[in-house]
Amino acid sequence: MKFLLDENISPRTAKFLKDLGHDVKVLDDFKMLGCENGEVVNIARKENRIIITLDLTFGYRFYFLNRGRIGILLLRVDDLTVENVNNVLKSFLELIQKEKKKIERSLVIVEEEGYRIIK
């Protein structure tokens, strides 16, 4: 999968996802550190990438402004250590692969207990 990591996601998670075989970019790759959320969405749309973020405002941006045109993976975990975030992402990605779920143009809320997909 192709991901764009928001600034609130560790560079160690970018490396972790790359090691799992995913195509991962961070905002610094585009010289866009500190940009507005709308600019992050524009990059993701142009690059056809799913945004991974902890920022709840991306849920609003998806649902009301970009529904069906952008994929956003919103992490809702209590333990924000890199190790836990990586474990949650790995479990989620393995599960959707097993279930053959498509998330490219959806809002996906990922929690430690499971996930919800909003199309």
C-alpha cells in the first residue's frame, strides 16, 4: 500500500512500514513540514496515498470535504509509544489483507481492539 505519514507519526513507524513492504512517504519528503491539513490531503490525493494520522480533524476533512476521494487511517490508541503504534498497524494491515478489505478511499478508524471502515 501507499501511505503518507502525518507529522504526528514517528519516522521509526515510516521505516517499520517500509520494512513490511509498503510504499511510505513523510511530509519532509515533499518539504512540507508544518503545512496545513488541507495541503496534506492535496499531497495524498496527488500521490494516491492513504494518510496515517493521530489527528482527529482528518476525520472531519474526510467525511465532509473529501469523502470517496481520499483514504485516511486514523489511529485511536491510548499507548502512543512507537512500539505500540507499530504493533497496532501491523495487526491491522495483516487483518485487512486476510479479509481482503479495500481501504484506499475510506476513513479507517484503527483502535487496539479493532477497526471501523467508513466509505
